[in-house]
Amino acid sequence: MTAKTAFVTGATSGFGRAIAEHLLRDGWHVVVTGRRTERLQSLRDVFGDAVHIASFDMRDADAINAAIAALPEGFAHIDLLVNNAGLALGTSPAQRADLVQWRQMIDTNITGLVTLTHALLPRLIEARGMIINISSIAATYPYGGGNVYGGTKAFVTQFSLGLRSDLHGTGVRVTSIEPGMAETEFTLVRTSGDQTASDTLYAGVTPITADDIAEQVMWLVKLPAHLNINRIETMPVNQSFAGFQIHRE
Ligand code: NDP
Ligand code: 8X3
């Protein structure tokens, strides 16, 4: 049987790398993307010809389209798109936030994601395939300093539901995965490389792991073709909700 092909963005680290590895171990062909090409090469070193490296910046539409146009035979028919690449930058309240960081989150998490999805939709429809978008609990639950990051993830969740509507009748399935606190390089990136801040955030917690999310992806891809899981929201047991804040005059 011909191997199925997945396109996994942000496969250099965290969820994306774990998702790529789980799919590869299950016999899939995987197009892996990210800016740090040497990390993508390390996947190819382990999994060989089942891996196609497409190194580009999600903010560069021309590079996205060129990478898709250059997909070799054996990787051109896409059965699964995992829109995972993304980031949070900064934890400051809106009134002290950096506009450059805000724009980078929007350009990556929203504009890059929709550009890539738009380009791959014809292939996904032809394959009666599946789209898995990595959103976040930040899409639903606001928190101080989450401002634009939460806004980008609310977009990802709502875009996922909208895609389901538009793709009605095509057989293409769409799921929004919405994880809570997970230990990856996410906080290191968010804090511009502050390892202490990252270690402090996860101290005394058993966070979600990248493998936990990869296992959700594997569960989704093995479901019978007549089922669509719209959203999966997951938190570590150590994480839950806090109340509203009241400012008293
Ligand atoms: P990591 O920082 O470990 O991984 C992020 C991935 O995104 C990397 O592979 C990175 O690749 C890629 N990426 C970021 N910016 C770009 C860009 N401009 N162009 C191409 N690739 C890019 O974090 P996670 O694995 O945690 O994050 C994966 C997704 O999960 C993100 O969308 C994040 O918002 C979401 N998420 C994370 C949670 C968490 O607590 N960790 C919880 C909920 C959702 P490279 O830098 O090599 O380009
Ligand atoms: C990452 C989870 O709660 O840090 O999307 O925003 S959170």
C-alpha cells in the first residue's frame, strides 16, 4: 500500500517534531518544515527517504508557495496538514507590549497558517484528507499578557470551524487541538531565551508533553472516516481556571 503523506509545520521542536516522529514511526511520509534546517536534517538522518525537508519562514508567502511547488513525487499528494508552527512573544499587558512582537505573532500564527492552508486545500480535497490546526486554550480563556497571542489562537479555532463548514461534502475533516500548559521550547521563545523563566513556569507541575499531543494526532488520523472531532481541549491536571479580577476605586 502507498504511504500516506503528511505536511507538518514547525517540526524542528516541540509538538511538531513529536507529531512528525509519531507519523513517521507509523509509516507515513512526512514533509517537515521550520526555519532551523539542521534540525529537520536530523529527522531525515533517522527516517531517511520518508522525510522531505521544506525549510521556510511561515511569514514568507513566496517561500511557502515555492516549497509546495517543489514537492517531489511521493510527497505531492497531501493527505494530512498539521498547522502547528506558531509562537507567543512577550507577556506584557497590551499597553506595554511591543508592536513588532504582536505583528510577528499575527504574521506567523494567522497569515502564514492561512496562506499555507489555502495553497494545500486543492490537494487535501483531492485526497479527502484531514486538517489538524494547533490552537490553544488561550483561544477561549483570556489571561493577563495573553492579548494578541490569545487573539491569534481564537482565529485558529474559529477558522477551523469555518473550514469545516466550507468543506462540507468534500470528505475533508478538520480538527482544532487546543492544549493548555505544555513543556516545549514555547516559553523559552516567549521570553526571548530566558531559561530560568521557562524552568520556573513548569516547576512543580506535570505539564502536557509533546508526545501527549502527538498521541492525540495519531488517535485522530486512525478514526473511522465518517467521524470528525471538531475540537480537543486538554489541560494538565495541575492547571485550571481562576476567577475574574475586580479593580476597586
Ligand atoms: P516550540 O517553540 O517548541 O515549537 C514551535 C515551532 O514553530 C518550531 O518548530 C518553530 O520552528 C516553528 N515556527 C515558529 N515561528 C516560525 C516561523 N516564522 N516560520 C517557520 N516556523 C516557525 O513550541 P510548541 O511546540 O509548544 O508550539 C507549537 C504550537 O503549539 C504553536 O502554534 C503554539 O502556539 C501551540 N501551543 C503551545 C502550547 C504550549 O504550552 N507549549 C499550548 C498550546 C498551543 P523554527 O523556529 O525552527 O522556525
Ligand atoms: C499556550 C498555552 O496558556 O500559555 O498556548 O497560552 S498558554
